[in-house]
Amino acid sequence: MISVTVNGESREFSHEISIAELLNNLGYRRESIAAAVNGEFVPRKMFDTTSVKDGDTLEIVAPIQGG
């Protein structure tokens, strides 16, 4: 079991997972968000290959539209 903080909320997963898998589990559409792990921006093209590990902090940001 790993514990990860996502946007300030503690989440638990059964194993180390990729950002893409985590986003899918939480219902996010990866095309419309930006992500950072431990304060480091992760390009979308790396979501499948970047793992989230026990103790990591993930920030997920969705663009805001309007004017």
C-alpha cells in the first residue's frame, strides 16, 4: 500500500502507479490537465512513464476558462 497526497488530500493505492493510471482512477481527463509531482512539472507525454511513489505529493491543475 502506498500513500500519496493529491491536491492536499491523502489517497491510498495498492501499488506504485503511473500518473496516467492515477488520473484515470480519479476520473480526470489527461488532455485537459497539468500535473506536478513533488513540485516538479511533468509533461503530459510522460504521464504513462512517470510513477507516483509512496509519500509523493501530486498537484493536478485544470485550466480555467472565461474572461
